[in-house]
Amino acid sequence: MRKRLLIFLIGVSLLAVTGCGKKTDQPAEETVTEDAALDEDDGPVVEEVEEPEETEEPEIEMVDITEEEDYDPFPEDFLQEQSGLYEFADYEDAISKLKEGQGYAYIKMYGSDDELLAVTDLVFEADHSACNMSLYHMKDGKAGYMSSISGNGSAYPLRLEDGIVYAGDNHTYETYFLNEAGAVMQKDFVTDGINDGSNELAGFLRETNDYDHDKDFEGGEEEFLALLSERETKPLIIFTMSGEDTSGAELPAYEYPGPELFYYELYTYLTDELSKDYDKADVSIPCPVIAYIDESDDDDMKVYGDFLIFNYSLNRDILECKSGGSYPGVVHMKKTDEGYEVSGMDVVADGSDYTPSAKKIFGDRYDEVTAVIGDDELKEQTRAQIIANYVALNDLDISAFQDYGWDPVSLPPENIDTFYSDL
């Protein structure tokens, strides 16, 4: 029996190794039975087992890829989709592809000095705001898409102050700026959890445009509502509707409106000379804030003060300031047979050289002049009045001026007859 058992185990092992055998109705272990006649010389009788069929290895087809296949890019916003373009020659080219009811605005965001183009597929006629916008920037000589930012309907339009874009709705507080690489980055996000169903206050706040100084929002409902209320005080982003004529082509050049030849020559000089430092705008308007005029020498009359220039583009009935600068110093003028003319200008140096150069230029009047230069309220009043008089002289439909990131400033009534002296 020991020999028979050994032969039986060998038979089972052969079947396990081959993995297939002749089809039979009997179980495999019955291939050799205990009743089979065995002879020690002839060996056991075992049923013949079929050899496994040889199978051919699958042929692998080698494909030589020499070039990447071109794929059409997927539109990233409404402007790309409706125009069929994915970059534009410049901002004006992108604007030209907008349709009726859509609009654009030029903005700057914290993190970069570059001007960005914001476009929206719907401008609210009531206040020319919008609740969503796509941002484009100039890169490699083309206007390309950056990112999109959304609010929520006309009740929650997009706002902007100090380069920070404010978005969200009554359940989320969202702000945006640009990171160090110039990409759009979420500055703050706080939610009451209503929109996502958690019903829990959560979020984060960022003071800097990196990921190293994030702070979790740890306030309660009162602090959250305070953020929402604060957001509503920020200036709206005002969009120009496609097709609106705001090119400013019909804006007249600034001209001093009073009868005094002295001021006429001074304002003309400031307009012509100081505006050369900036790109051309719809109109350049000077703003001399005069501290003192020394008339003791007809050949060298000295006008001490801060001489500012502002360059504006017209957006509906608002003059939007696109650039400008301050030039503290002394303007030299002299009398002529025809009246007056400007003979030159001494401008205070920048940076660490400011104080020594100011003391040299202003001399004994240093304290008097620097006090006027530091009077921001006086500057704004003077600026508003000069613009109001320009608007009145030219009978323009302009109600306010606006600096980037600030609310529009309404113009005061004109006072051409009383604003200037008798020089």
C-alpha cells in the first residue's frame, strides 16, 4: 500500500504541474485506483496526460512618436469662448471683442504695479458695477487670462480698495490680491457655513501675499458680521459698458480759466512740462498749491509750493486719475513786454536728499513751504476746485474725479471769479 500511495501522490503532482489534463467524468484523484494491477517491474499504469498547448506571445506594436499631437485649448472664461481667441494683441484688442451689456475696467492689485484689465459679461446699469470679472494681464507682449473673481448678484458686487478686491456674499467674506509671482491669490476667506451645510464659522486671514503667515479665523458671529459690514464700505469697481463712448476724444485740453496772465503762464508751463513724464491721457490738469510768491525781482519772481499734475481718463461722468505726481519746489518767472514767462523750475530731490535739497531751494521759507506741502486737505480742496472750474469753463458733463482705490469725489461749485488772485 505504501507504493500505491506514493504513486498516487506522484500522479496528483503531475496534474498540478501541467495545469490541464484529458477531460474525464471522473475526479482527477481516481485516475489511479487502489484496485489497479501493479507490477514492480513494469511500474504503475497511469492515464496519458495531454501536453499543454503552446500559445504564441502577443505581438507588441511599437509606435514611434516624434511630435506631440496638437490639442485645442479649453476656453477659460466668457471672452475666450465668445471670441474664439485665447490671447489678444493688447487690452484694446480684448475690449473690442466684448458684446453689448458686457464691460471692462482697468485696475491694479496689491502685489504688482502693473495695470490689469478686468472684463465682465454683465454690467449693472444702475451703478456700472458687476458681480464677476475675468482678469487679464500683459505677458510676452500679449493680453492673456489670469483668473476670475466672483461676488453674488447685484446685491454683492465686486469692490476694490488699496489693491485688495472684495467679493463674496452674505454668507462668505472673500478678498484677493496678487502673490509674489504675480498670480491671483485669496487673501481672506471666512464663511458662516450656510452655503456648504456645515453651519459653522471657519476661515483664514492673510496679512501678506504668501503662505507663511496664515491665521485661522477665531472670531464669532459678531466679528463675521463686522467683516461683511466693512466690505460694504469699499468702493465699487466701476465698469465701462461695451460701446460706450468714453474715449475722451472730445475733452478739451486744460487751459487756465482766469484773466490773470501770471497764472495763465504758470499753469500752462506746469501742464506742458510735468505731463511729459507720463503716458498720454484724456486730459492733464495741473494743481499748483502755492505757499508764497516773491515778487521783489521782476526778472526772477519766485513761486514757492508743491506743483502737482494729474492725468485723467473719462469714465461716464467721472474723471478717473490714471497717473500723476508731486513736484515740490520753486518756479522762476519774469515780466516781459507781453506779460510773463517761466524761466525755469527747481524741484526738490527724492529720498534721503529731500531735506537738504528742500532747505537749499526754500531757504528761509523752508518751514512755511513744507507746512503747505504737508497739508493734504488743502491739496485736495485746491485740486477739486481747479477741476470744477475746468468743467464749468468747458460746459462738461462731469460730476466727480476719482483716484484708484478711492471713492469718487464730487466737484464743488465753480468759483472762477474768486478763486484766483489779481496778479
